[in-house]
Amino acid sequence: MNWDIAVGNWKQFKGMVKTHWGRLTDDELDVIAGQRTHLAGRIQESYGITKDQAESQIKLFEKRTRSKYPKYFS
């Protein structure tokens, strides 16, 4: 997933991220604003996981999102 696209379409992606990582608050998602590194950090904090685990989750999310919503990635 191209995170430049996520930043540009953050309002749409924010809902998908919130659904996937329900512990993240709306305020946290507003601060993240599509920035991948911020998302990884917040996932780490909220779920008590390592950086590598957070990155793995994000990669899986990217793969699922790309296949489910290809119009955002063309």
C-alpha cells in the first residue's frame, strides 16, 4: 500500500484502521493522520506488542486493504 495514498485519503482509511485496531481512539487516529510510523507506534503502545509485530500487522492490513479496495490503489 502506498502510504501517500493513505495520507491523502485518511478520512476513508481512518474508518478501516479503527475497525482493524479498535483500541485506537479517534483522537489518536487524528494525530496519526495517515503516517505509517505513527500508526506502528500507537499499535505498539495500545496492544503491548513489539515493533516487528506491529509492522507485521500493518503489512497484513495493507495486503487485505489493497485486495478489498483496489480502486484506492490504481
